[in-house]
Amino acid sequence: MKYLEKVEAVPTTIFVDAEGNILGEAVVGANVPQYQERLAGYLK
């Protein structure tokens, strides 16, 4: 919850792994191409 104190815009997407660790930086806004790019990198 402490991490969410930094969220200043909606939507903000935060990627989390199976153990609950936050991966990388949040994606602010509805930026689908950026979501896809981040996911591809995380899944490698």
C-alpha cells in the first residue's frame, strides 16, 4: 500500500510477479503498446 501513495494519475498500471514483487516502473495512462512491451520483457 505504501507504493500506492506515489500514484498521481489514473489509470496507473503496476506489474506484480507471483510473489507479489513490483516489477519495474508503473505505466501511467492507457498506453497499451507500452503494456505489451513491458509484458514481453517480463515474460522472457
